[in-house]
Amino acid sequence: MAVQFRRPGIGGSMLKRLFLATGIGISLFLVWFAVSNYRASRRIAEENLRGLAHSLAAAVENLAARDPSLRSLSAFHPPDIAFFALIDGRGFYRFHTNADLVGTAGEGGKFAEVLRDQASVESWVTLGTGERAYEFYAPFYLPGETPVLRLTLHTFRADAVVRRAEFNMAVLFALLVAGWVLLAILYRFSVREERHQLEMERRKRLAQLGEMGAMLAHEIRNPLAGIKGFAQVIEKRPGEARNAGFAAGIVREVLRLENLVNDLLAYAGNDPSPPSTIDLRETIAWAASLVRHEAEEQRVSIVPECQGEVRLFGNRDKLGQVLLNLMKNAFHAMPRGGTLHITAEESRKQVTITVSDTGQGIAPGDMGRIFEPFFTTKARGTGLGLPLCRKIIEEWGGTIRVESTPARGTTVSVVLPGIMQHKEGSHP
């Protein structure tokens, strides 16, 4: 069973802001692209009309050059032309596709401008049918005179280009609106799902808190019952000699409660003590000296092995607490004596501490629960030893792994970042 430390990643709110900014950026780009394409289509349509007008003017001029009588122009009816006419120097129609207008006065404004500047003039006009058309005036060269060509064109093809661009823009806008609506719906569902998950986690924590409270009440009730019984005996017969044993029992149970409270405070608290460089060989020797008397009583041999000088950067008291908890668990697994090996070695910028015993091992059914708070197989244990060890190791940025074989022993491996890894950015 292994516990892996994980560094916090980008928060959910940061990801949401990133996705929102990306969506807004893409939407603005698509809007700009659609509007630019629409504006470009209008320019392209006007350029097409202008080019068509010049081509048709050249064709009319060629026909007039071949037939000075201009009779052949009456048969010239391309589908893009609404009508065309020739206006002479006096301002009268020399030719018009509507024969009834030949000889009548033409429009003098643009006619005079073309004669003055000898350059083409273009504009948009509305025909009597309500159709919007393109009108083109240009100088027209005939032998001995320079009339003005008035050419009025239908805009069906040009309008088709603009309408296609408008349709594409409308479709793009509709897709953007639909996309944002769908995104809003998905966001609403995600928020509801997130709230649901938070509520489920809250209920789970409350359930765990209730379970922990029940276990804690059970752990406290037994010592209190013993203290109450011993105190009642002493109260009834204060002068008896055997009361000294009862008083010792009260002290023993009070110490048990004190250890439980200390373990709870250590498990729930966060020690702000500043980290420092730790000599692992010295720390292992110090922890072993604290339990040396208990080990001799249980006939357990402690064999520390630290290859060379191994140093860590962290809290010495916390590391000592981890070692003491692991050694006391090993003592519990060897009631008839045995050997406890504690090794430490450094490799690849990390330090590995191994605590191995020759005890009775851990039952396979209990392996999945050994890191649960208050789970214990000891008659008078608190069940906070291994959970506290895991909490300290995780805060340090390391991992803890337990391997056990029934009747052969248990090995606990702790991997922590070394001095070099801490200098490169790892924080205990």
C-alpha cells in the first residue's frame, strides 16, 4: 500500500477563466473574420460590376465603330444590361434601347461631368420598378464626335456574392450564439455537479467525523471506566494498603488518555516549526535510545544501519516521531522477541528509510485499513500511529509503503527528498 504526494495543480477557477478567455478570444476572431469577409464581398461585388461595365462599354463602342448608323446596337441585349444609351454633345439621346426616348433630352448632371473631366462616373440608382441598379457613365468615341455612354446594369450577380457573404455571416453568428448558449447550459450543469460533489464530500466528511467521534468516544470510555472504578474503591476504603495499586491504575489510565489526546493533536495540527538540516544517523540513534529499555524487555534487537553520511532538510522532531511510531508498531508485532532493522541510504537525490521486523506480520484483510484513523489491532492502541506517519511524510513530499508477509515480518519503506532535491525546488 503506497501513498503518493501530489503537488496542487491549476485551480478549477483558473481553468474556468482560461477557458472563458479562450472562448471569448475565438468568438471575437470569428466575428471579425465574418464582418471582414462581408465587407470584402461588397468591394468585390462593386469591382465585378465596374469591370463588367468597362467590358460592355468596350463591346458597345466596337459595335458602334463597325456600324456608324448605330442600328446594330438595337440587337445588343446582354442579360446584365437594364438599358444603355448614347448622349450627344447637346445633351440629347443619340441612341437608347427604348427607341421612344431617342432625340429627347438626357440627364445633364453626370453627362456634363463626364464631358468636362473625360472620365467615367458610377453611381447606384433605383429604377422605376423599384430595383436597385448600377449606373455607369463613360466617354464614347465616334468619328467626328465624343458622345457619352450611359450604361445601367442589373446587380443580380453582385447581389448574389453579397447575399452569400451575409448568409455565411448569419450562419456563423447563429453558430456562435448556439455555442455560447450550449456553453452556458453546460456551465450551469457543471456548477450544479460541482455543488453536488461538494455536498457529497461534505456529507462524507460529516459521516467520517461521526465515525471518528464514535471511535474516539469508545477509546475514551474504557479508560474513564477504569478511572471511575479505581476512584470509587479508594473513596469507600481510603485507608487500605491496596489503594496504592488502584492509584497507580488511575495514573496509568490518565497517561493513556494523555497519549490519545497528544496523538489527536499531532494528527489534526500543523507544526509551524522551521525546518533544518537533519543528520539521519544521529536521529535514528536518538530514536533507538528512547525505546532501548522497552526493546530489552521484549527481547528485541535493534540493528541500525546508515550507509555513510545521510542528511535531510526538515523537522527533526517529526522525523523522530515517525521512527518511534514505526518501531513501537514493530515491537507490538514481536511479542516473543525478534530483530528490528533500521536502514537509511541516499540515492538519486532522495533518501530511503526502511524499518523491517521479524514479527507476525499483518493479516491480508487488514492491509487496506492500516492507514485509517483509529483502526488498530492492539488491545490498548489509539490507531493513530500509521495515519500520523503518513500525514507527516505527505507534508514532507515523500511516500510511504508497507509490505508484510504473515508469520515472516513487515517492512515499511519511507522515501523522502534529499538535500539536493530540496535545493532544486522541493519544499518539506
